Amino acid sequence: MSFVRLGGLAHHVAVDGEGPVCVLSAGLGLGWFDWDPVVPLLAPHRTVVRFDRPGHGLTQGTTAPPTLAGEADRIAALLDALRLPGPATVVGHSIAGFHAEGFARLHPHRTAGLVLVDSSVEEHPRPGLLDWTVPAGTALTALGLPAALGPALRRLALRPDPAPPAEVRRVYRSSRVWRGALRENARYGSVAAELDALRRTHPLPPAAPVTVLAAPDGSARWEHRPRALARRLGARYEAAVPSGHLVMRDAPDTVARVVLETGRTGQEAA
């Protein structure tokens, strides 16, 4: 376990394996250990970087609202701090798909490939008008709910939950983590709107392949949206079947294969 200081905050990071770099960023409220099933499949072939965003996992919290550019630059700063300057395959799950795509658009020369794992999709994003996370987080803390119910709520939401029980207790008993998730959720629309605007001014790097890996889970309505996203990005589309939203838990072999294929193509193009 290690920490690097970025923008004055101690960020938790885990690095495994060796070879070309891939960065794994998990969805809203999740932690580095949610990628555990995928890491042993990637580490023999890649330097695998996992990190926790502010208020997530073991990373310090912040009162600063998240922005798309800020999260994209966070990935770049993390790679700099780890002295991994070469192009990386960036993998974003759920809301982190916004951040990964933002990185590819804002740091094209540092992008070997882009993989969006059941990424959030917003065709007509609307910026959030009110950040209610500070009073909500304060109320939750005052009631002692994170310490009392945090791990149980995690297990209820992610059944079955393969994450290490000791790490789940350590992370989800903290009010910091729930504040971090609430803050990201409140800014979801604003970050989506930033990405929508960025797509008009900053193209994806032409030499970096993009894969949209979706988990339609039998929903034709949801499958339509990531398919449309893939067409918009000029990306390859693949469905992880069977799988729920936590694709790295349900279909780790598929996630690892897609990351390796996308990154390999990007490295060859470079």
C-alpha cells in the first residue's frame, strides 16, 4: 500500500505487474479493491495502476467539487508522481468512464488506448444546480450512520460482494467515503456537461483505440445507449454477458482481455 500527494491530498495507489501501463479507475463510491479479480490477469502483461479518487477508498477527502478537467489532470499527475510518463491505456468504470475519456481528449499523447467499462452515458446532460452533499454528509456523520451501517449498505448494494471484508469495514465505516460519493453524485450532471462540451473541441487521439464494454444484462433499452456511445466515439463495442454493472467482478476475464487487446493495438499504432 502506498500514497502519493497530488494537489495537497494524499492519494492511495496500488501498482502491480510490469510492462506497458494501464490505469484502472472504479465507479462512484467504489475502491481500488473492486478491481482485484482483474489484476492477476493483467499484471503478467501490464503495469497496473489503481487509485482512489478524493473521498474514495483510502484517499483523503476534499471540499472541492469534482470537475472533468480536474479528474483527467489527476490521472496525468498520478502517472507523473509514479514516474510512468509513457502512454497508458486508461480504463474507466461507470462515472469514471467520463474521467477516462476526458483524459484521452485532454492528454492525447499520453493515451495508448481507452476502455469504457459499462460507462455512464448522458446524451443530453444538464449541470447540477445545487451541491447538497455538505449538509447531507454532516447529517449522516452526526447520526453515526456510516460507522453503524456503512459496510452493510455496501454488501446490500453489491451482492455478492467478493471484496475483502476487512477492507470493506475499513473503508465504508468512514464518513469521508460517503461524503465523497455524495459529492461526486451531486456533480454528475456538471461533469457530464463538461465532457459533452469537450467532445466538440478536443478529438480523441486517432492512434488510440477505444472499446466500449457494456453490461446490458438483458436490457435492450440500456444496450442501445452504450452502442450509440460507441458509434459516436468511433469505438469497438462489446457486451459482457452475463454480467451486472460491476463487470470487473462478474466478468474479469472479459475485462482483462479487452484491456489487453485495446492496449496492444494502441502500443502497435504508437
